[in-house]
Amino acid sequence: MSGEVSIHFTDTGDGPALVLIPGLGSSSRSFDPVVPVLSKSYRVIAVDNRGTGRSDAPPGPYRIETMADDVAHVIDSLGVAPVAAVGLSMGGTVLQSMLIDHRELLSAAVLLSTFPSYTAVQHAWLDAQLAVRRSSAGPLAVAAVGIAWVLTGSILGDHERLHAALELRASDPEPTGYEAYAAHAEATRTFDRRAELPTVTTPTLVVVGAEDVLTPVSQSVEIGELIPGSKLVVLPRGGHGVLLEYQSRTLAVVTRFLDEVRARNG
């Protein structure tokens, strides 16, 4: 429980604890392809942000800082602090807030395919996502509207693979409802803690795919410049979904950083 809200998480594997925080409107299921790999070396704790998966979906509006408090409560309840954490897209803003408000709970942070604040293009993209979700479009159409912003041409140009990816998204057994998605959207639109990022002291890795058009490289560069001592890695291939489309290369960068931090900390 976080206040009066029940936050669900999965807990898989043994080893150092690693918390995974998903993106806008997504649940811990978005990490299903990588959990089996990571759980060979880590105790992987994947969180359903409020409004998604099996977590409670209280009425909005939500704030990124509230979702950061939710994750902090999970870490506290498990008694695993300090932990390493990976925040993907909106999950990266949740993790940025934790780096500021709950730094004592974190040993290392990976900000993956994320942003420091929204641009005009991102606001327009989000307007489109909300519009299609308000319409009578089915889940396959909803998935189709967003997926071109996530994957690269290597999949988008292969309609058999692309259709399989769309069907996988559309078959989510616990889809996020419109009201919760809109609450996530408002939290995302209003997030901006750039003025406080220079106070971060936790070892931080910022990772982005060179082909990311939704959260472009420039945004990761900005985050990296604001967080003292952070490391920026721009992967040569991959868009917003680089973790899934180029899983091995992305995980190699992430785990190498986590191993280096753990070695320094003894």
C-alpha cells in the first residue's frame, strides 16, 4: 500500500535488487521480454504504476512525484534499499523524482529513453493518443497509432513482424483505462524538475537510441548535462523501444554500468 493505494509489483530472481519502472500507460508487463534475462543476475522488482496492471486506479489527477512516492513505498516495504533502478520513458521521470526526493533509497539509476520536460511535439503526440483512446477505435487501432513512434524501420517495414507486435500490445489482459491514461498524461505534461537535477548525487546512467524520435537524443543530452557525474550512452541503433528491439545491446550497457557501480561500492 502507498497511502490508500495498493501498488502491485512482480518479484523475480535472486541477487542484488533491481527495480523496473514502466512508461506512460504501461504496466510491469512491458518488461516481460527482459525480466527472464535480468533475473539470472538480479532480484527484479517490476512495478505497476498506479492506474496500470494490477495496481489500484484512483481518480486523477496524478503527479509524477506521487508515482515516485509509490515506488519508494514498495522499496521500503521490501526492505531492499538502497537499490538500483531503471526508469523507462515516463518511468524515467518517476526515477528522476526519486533521485531528488528519495535518493537514500537508490544505489544507482538508469534513465532510459526519457525526457526532462515535454516539448510541443510531445504534447501533440499525446493529444493524438488521448483522442484515439476516447474514440470507438479498437485496441489494435490504438496500438497502431502509437507504435510508429516506438519502433524503427527494421520492424515497421516488415508487416508480418509489425502485425505480431500490434497484436501483442492489443492483447494486454489488463489494459489501462482511459481515465488512468489521461491521469498519466497530465502528470507527464506537467513534469519539469530540471532546476533540481544538479543536486542529484546517485550514480546515474542516461541511455537513448540514436533513432529515438519520441524522446530524442537531445533530451537525454540535456539530462546528462544537468546531473553531475552522470554517464550518457547513445546506442547506435534503436528508437524509443530500444530495450525491446535491441535488447541484448541495451541490457549489456545497463548491466555493465550497474556492475561497475556495485564494484565501486564494494
